[in-house]
Amino acid sequence: MAEFAQKIKGDYAVKYIHKIQYEDEFFMNPHMLNFQYIKKGETIGHDKRGIVTSPKSGYLLMPLYQSKGKESFYLIDHVTK
């Protein structure tokens, strides 16, 4: 996170929120990192329906209490003015 904070300039906005229910049995791939750049179509995790891929490119942001909430991950990106 410190490395990401050093290189960012400007504003960032949430582009996508992956909402889940407990019954979805979502789990994030173990190698994923907060603020990692993700390409559209990249595998992020799995749920009871199968592979979960990223619908957009952007920086991955994972909630601290991922297993207790209704949002498994966010995709954020730089906002141009």
C-alpha cells in the first residue's frame, strides 16, 4: 500500500463493486494483493458457480472484513479531470 500511495497522483474512484451473499461461497485467489493492477477478464477468485473474473481493468481493493461483508472486492481507477 505504501508503494501504491507514493506513485498515485490525483483522485481515484470506484469503478466496480463485486457484491456477494454468504451462500455464494466466494473466495479470493490467495495470490491477490490490495492495489494490484487487474486486467479485464483476469481470474480474481471462485464461488459456487465457478471462476470469478474481473469485468473491468483497474486496481484491486479488498475489504478488510471480506468474509463478513457483502462486498468481496472493488476495482478502482484514476479519475481524469
